Amino acid sequence: MDKKELASFLEEIATLLELQGENPFKCNAYRAAAQTIETLDRNLEGFQTVEDFARLKGIGKSLAEKILVILQTGTLPLYQELKQRIPSGLVEMLRIAGMGPKRVRTVYEKLGIISLGELEYACRENRLLELPGFGVKIQENTLKGIEYLKKAQGRFHLHKALAAAHRLQEDLAKLPQVDRIETAGSIRRFKETVKDIDLLITTAKPATVMNAFTSHPLVESIIAHGETKSSVRLTMGINVDLRVVTKKEFPFALLYFTGSREHNIVLRGRAQKQGYKLNEYGLFKRQSTKSLDLKSEEEIYKALGLSYIPPELREDQGEIQAAEQGSLPQLVTLKDLRGSFHIHTTSSDGAATIKEFAAYAQKQGLEYLGISDHSRSAFYANGLSTEKILKQHREIDALNKSLKGFHIFKGIESDILPDGSLDYPEDILALFDFVIISVHSKFKMTKEEMTKRIIKAMENPHTTMLGHPTGRLLLAREAYEVDMEAIIQAAAQHGIIIELNANPFRLDLDWRYIKKALDKGVLISINPDAHSLKDMKFAELGVGLARKGWCEPRHVLNSHSASDVKKIFGKIHTS
DNA sequence: GCCGTTTTCGGCCCGACTGTTTTCAGTCG
């Protein structure tokens, strides 16, 4: 059992305990332990004894003993009992908005309901009305929530949420009553998928602004409409919270509602230790009701003895310690990008020619491009035959002669065949400046087989870069089973670059692994995986996710100059 | 169940909103 599996096991116990009506702080202890385990910066192999685990934050003797049992036996008597006692449908019911552990418990105990289907039926039969603390509204909302769950998974791709947030922000900013508006929450932190949109506003006329918000054309229905907080659902299905705060409160509210929750908890704990209370309204000296007068997030961090932490890093992944020591990274920005790799042209399944991509890239101020069409096994994508490769190379040679101050690298996205070999013989692979290797078939191998397959391909002397390393399609397809730690280790060993595929449905390598890759000295390439000119814009998302993974310009292949890139490629292929 | 410079008991981040009540429980972020 690895970290992730152990963490979700503990997480599940926490949920089951809640459903059983346990002391909430006890439940929380299991949650906190899960968080600690999941974000551990090393694997579990070094942990042999109770003491090893009990040294960790939020894990005491009791939990350490249980964790050891879980690792040794794959399960826990407590878990078995909980599973036996608590129907699995109750866990599903928690996903309904407005249904927490208490209400789920009530419908289970009083009505014997153990599944979403039964709950829906009970709502339609008006049976929730009889329950203590339930009424017409809760019954209606439960029904709506069930329908919503059926329709969407309740999470949204970052780029779609970003677009909606920008539109709302722009429109509301036009109101003369609005002094300041910002998007907070997980969008500001650049999470790859988000649950909702959080907007913050300062205004002297909250009622007017709230009315404008709830009647915006994107709004489908109003969930809550208050003085300081309103919530709506947009036609695209996402919920939006709007909060009104005073000008003085704004930086504190922005910090608070940007999160993450884990980051906030640590900040609050830190404030407490320094004799302060920190909340969304201010930073207060203990016993005082008047907040320190701080004008920006920068000043709040400074007051707590920290340098400014960019929103993307606020995930309690060591950023607070780094801010304390002044060792936060100087994060990469869009302006740092000087070129772009992983581009598909009309030769395979792209919608633009090399010439068109080159012209577009030059206009965007880029200095180079790396073309990489699909390889011959990718029949579905019109993969390139040897003849087509040679023709493409002649075209690139001619373009490179005619283009001034711009360079096109010859590349290919070679399928990693099931046995770990690449898609062309040695002499063909040797013709490319760079070779991206990607898995496009046989996703259902075992973890061991898949890891072996990819590492074998990485060991090929012609391999330059690993493409979309986990194969995930966000909200659609799980990542294939693969030991990412081992892949990163192999990349470090063979000098292989790992792609951060910036396509909004991929955003793969996952940011949680990017930092680990950097720590091992692996270079990251922010690649649009462009199939059309407009896809080149994905680089913006890619930069956001790279920042989330602690990338500085020096960590990013395509922030280097064309001549440096040539040197880097040369070094990879001769080592 | 964890934790400790207010330490071995008694807290645990904390405030807004809804819907149910008639002062508050539950949920959410």
C-alpha cells in the first residue's frame, strides 16, 4: 500500500466515523493524519515502527499503531466493523449539497434509507417532512441535489471556470458601485479542476451589487441571497459565491477565501502563536477588536514574518516554511517562455501547417517551435510514415533557411508500444532533434507492467521527453496505473525531460509531482499539445500549473534560448 | 484522536447562511 492509498483509507475511516456520529474532533484527527500521509515528501519504506509514524504531525500513538496494522494487513478491524455497520449508499449521499453526516444519519435511522435512489423516492413521497429538523426546503434542495449529481460530477475544468469567472468579474467591475473585485478560491490557486467560483467585492452599495449579480445573464438559479454573501448557479452548472467586504477587510478576505483551507489553518496557527487572531476580517492582537491596518496580502504575510506567497503555492506543501526562510521560488511567468514544443500539424491530426504555426508563434514573440506529429502506430491520428517524415524535414529545413531569428526543431511524438519499444527503427529516430514518447494504447496494464514499459522507453538513447506522463483526462478518464516516483527517478537518471501537457483536459504531469521532479533535477517542458493555432494559448494554463509545481524559469526547458535548447538536446542524446 | 512556552485536561479555525425553529442545528468554505 502506498501513501495515496493509505491516505484515502484513513480518509474513508474519517467519513465513516462521521456517519456513525463520532466526536467530530476524532473524525478530524483521521482526516489530518490522511493529509499528513498524502503530502509526505518521502515514501513509506522508511517507516517501520509505531514511533516512526508517531513522530509525524497529527499522528499519535493510537493512530500510528492503526497505520502499522493497515500496512501489514491491508485493512483494520475498526474499518471492517464500520463497513459492516454503515451502508455504502450513505457515503454517496454526502455528495448531495446540503447533506452532511448528521442529515444522512437521520434519514438512515428514521427512514431506513440506504441509497440515493431510495432517498430520491422518499423526497417525492414527501417523507423527509416528518423528520426532525427537516422541512419543505430541505426536501426540495435534496431532490435538486440528487438531480444535479446525476447531471454533473460537480467539478469543472479550470479553463471553463476561469472563463466564467472573468466574464462575471468584468461585468460586475463595470458597475459604478463596485470599488474592487477579485476572483479568489481554487481558481486563483490554479487548481486543475474546481468546484465553484469565489468572487470578492468591496462596495458601498451591497444590495445593488447583489441584485446585479443574481440577475446576471449567466445565472440560472439563486441559491442564497444575503447582505454579505450570495450564491448562484450558472447555466453551465457551476456555483458562484459572491461576498461583499469592506475596503479594510479586503486583503484579509482575499487571503482567507483564496485558501487553501490547509494553508489557512497553518497561517492561523502561526498567528495564534504570535499572539494574534487571524480571520477573514482582520489580524487582531489578542483581546483586541481592532484589526491591524494592513493594505495587502503582502503586508499580512509580512506581519506574520513571512515573505509573500503567490496563490498557486498556497497548498501547505512547504511554502510557509520557505516563506519564513526567504527561500520561495521565483516562479516562471508567461513572459519567460521563449518557445513551444509538442505541436501537431496537418501532416497528422493538426489543423494548421508548420508555416502557419511558425508565423503565429513569431507574432506571439516566440523564438522557436518544436513540431511533433504522431508516429506511425497512431493510425487514429494519421501517424507519420517514414516518407512523410522525410518530406516534413525538407519543409522544415527550407523554413529554417528563410525565417530570420526563428528556429523550428524537428520532432515526433512516438507512441510507446506495449513492450516499451519506440515506433521507428534507430536510423529514423536519429533524424529528429527531439523525440517525445507517449502512451496512447493499452492503458489497462498493471502498475508494474506500465512502469516497466515507460522506463524502458525512457532508456532509449533517442528519447528526449516524456509526454503526458499519467495519461489522465480530467473528469473523464483516470490516470493509468503507474509508479510516478519511479518514472521521475528514471527521468533524473537518464536526463529525460518531463512534459507538463498544458491541454486543459490533461494538465499532466500533475503539479503535485512537478515539485518532486524538480527536486530530483528533472527539467519540465510546458507544452500546449497544440492541434490548432488557438491551442497555443494553453501555454497560459501550463504556466499556472508549472507555478503550482514551484517551477522557476531555469526549471523550464522552453524558457531557455534556442541555442541552449540545442545544447540540452545534444547532451541528452550523447549521455 | 491529537496536543502542550496558558501542558496531562480540555481545547481543537471560525463565521455566514439556510431552514428550522422561537434560540439554534447543520452545512459549507
